[in-house]
Amino acid sequence: MNRQDLDRHLQNNTAPRAMALFGESHFLIDRYAQRLGAIEGASVLSLYYDEYDASVAKAHLSQGSLFGDRNLLIVKSEKKLPKSDLDTLVELVGKNSDNFFLYCYYGDDVKGADTAFKGPDAGSVRFFHPYPNEARAILLQEAQLQGITLDNQAAFHLLEIHTGDLALACNELPKLAVLNKPITVRDVEEHVHGLSEIKLDRFIAQVIEKKEFLPTLRHLLESGENEIQILTAISGFLTQLYLFNTSIKLHGVADSALVLGYKLPGFVEKERASLSIKISPEGYKKGLNLLLDTELKMKSSGSPDQESLLLSSLLKLQSVL
């Protein structure tokens, strides 16, 4: 089914009890997982990232609920679950009308991600990045749910500031809500800050995820960032990811308050955790050493071509992570 079909099912309370959510828009995956997971009185088991254990997942759907009359299993992962596991979990949902299963797959390889979700009790939706008008409509809907009056121009401007990133735009809504009045373009311009830092974080994520980053790098440099600032920001970001990685291994959860001493917004925390587990201990070691060596060269050589040195270092960084 598509997103509009799922909206109709949610409106009519007829959504399949076993759902696979996947695709390019992680924001929409999370948004619909929250709506589908709002099952009153359910005993919920959530397994995130490397927490997934087939025997634990199956056991949850094979026993009576301890706290209610329904069992809900939520699995969020960047790795595809074995089809045999998914077949069994979907089958367990089919055998008991009190069972529900949400499979949120965040990986890039979406082919076959939903093959197990067939039959009368199962369904799946692939979420693409929304077009600008769709993103605006979603942002306006989120604002309405939070009791915020946001006009069309303000919504477009908020998305424009965050380069079309719907998650970042929605994260600004609670800040705008405190104004307790209809939000205009002027309000957005006055109260939405931190754009340079946000753009830099997005750029660093592009580098770490081994995506094309050159256009973003040039834009950052043209916006006033210098090469050493960018390099040190990447070093700090990579160090933070290492702390997340260590925390997940030690405690089984990604808690930014535990790692940083303060709580990040939920979607940022998830992104950092997701990035952190993609890098091996050896990758962290090689990457940080490379960045420190490059920073030393930049500060000691006095070379006028700092941009080329930075570009060379980032390409090497992508190869060692």
C-alpha cells in the first residue's frame, strides 16, 4: 500500500496488525510507527538496532500479555531481519488477534524488505522523501496537532531554512509554540537559530556515510566556515559517535544524557546512535588519527591550499571508516 492508503486505514482503525515500514524518509517511518504503535493497554517490547534477538521477539508474541490483553512487538533496525524470522513473527500475529508487529527498516537496500508481509493480517509501506508541497502539508499538520497556527509562507520558510529536512523543521515547532500566537515568516526568521551548526552536522553525516559531499563542502566554505573549523568539528563529531558506540555496547541503549551530559532531541539521538554503530573500533582509531594528523599539517605548514588538504583528508577518511 502507499502512504495515503495507510492514512485511510488509520482513520478507519483498519490497519494491518503486522506492518513493515521502510524507505528513504526516516522521519515518516518514525511518524507512522508512533501512530501505529499507539495501542491502548498493549504490552510493548521494543528492540532497537543490535538489540534484536529472534527468540525474545518470538516469545513476546507467543505468550499472554502480562499487563494487558494485547502484545505489541516493535523492531527498528538498519539491518534486514532474516526472512524466516519475519515469516514466523507475521505468522504469530495471524494466529492471535491480540498480537501486533511493527518492523521499521532504516537500511538503504529496500529490495525485498517487505516480502514476508503478505496476507490478510499484514501490510507494508515504502516512504519516499516527500515533495516540497507534501512536506509543507505534513509540517502544517504537525503544527496543528501541537496547537500551533502556522501560515503557508512560514511553513515553506521553515523548511527552506533547514534545506527541506522535515525532521529538523518539525523539531522547531515546540520552540515556536511558546510564542503563543500565529507564527509568521518574521517569527521564523527571529526564533530559528543554529543553521550553520545544523548544516555542518549534515555535512559530517554525509562524509561518514560515504556519500557525495563536495557540493555541501563548497557551500560551507562559501558561507564563511574555514577548513580548520570544519576539520575540528568532524573530529569532535567522530569522538561523540565513538562515545555513543561505547555506551550502546555497555548499556544496550543510546542515551545522549549519559554520553553528553544533556539530552539531544529524539530524532538527533537516533541518528547519532545509528551512525555510531556503523563504524568499527579500528575505523574510529584510523579516522581520528587521520584527522589529527591533517589538523597538525594545516596549522604547521601554512599552506595556502588548505581546501585541497581538507578534501584529500576527507576522501581518505571515507576509505578508512
